[in-house]
Amino acid sequence: MTADALVIFTPSGKRGRFPLGTPVLTAARSLGVDLDSVCGGRGICSKCQITPGYGAFPKHGVTVAKDALSEWNAVEDRYHRVRGLAEGRRLGCQAQVMGDVVIDVPPKARSTSR
Ligand code: FES
């Protein structure tokens, strides 16, 4: 059996279980969550920005561990050096699900908000 994790997106409340290592953007797409992507997941456009939430979420019945997403990777590092990523943000095409997690999709990352 493959280990999987619960992924909950806010504000939509859409949720699903995904194999560990699934990119957040892939999880969002398979649930129909409105998370934008212009560069096709190459770490260039930053449209896929998300804010992971850590700690207890009684409302959702989950506690999110600090390592619920994969480590900050080289692509995010490059983007941050060149363009800058706001504190706490990750690139959804790069961050992978490693444990139960609550993911907030900021207004700018929703394609319908523009
Ligand atoms: S989809 Fe473009 S940076 Fe993630």
C-alpha cells in the first residue's frame, strides 16, 4: 500500500488523499481547485503560489507537521533570489505533499480573481 496524505485547500474546502510526493499543483488540479499556472510547472511564473498552514486545524480535523511539504527546493530558491517570494509562500508546482496539510490559495493565485 502506498502511503498517502490528506490535502485540504482553503478557502474552497476541497480535500483529497494523495500519494506522498504529489506536487501541490497536481493535487489542486485533480480536485478542481482554482490554482493558476502559466509556465507549466517550471518554476518561472509563480502563479501557483500557495501558503501552507502548520499546526492544529480543529475545524478540518488535522494537525499539520512542519515537514508536511517537501523541503524548499533549488527551483524555489532560484525564484526567490531573482524575483522574491513572500514569507511563508511556496511554489505549488515545486512543493510536494509529504504529510497531511492545509493549503491556502491566496487571491492572486486564483485565476478567476483577476
Ligand atoms: S506553475 Fe509557474 S511557477 Fe509554478
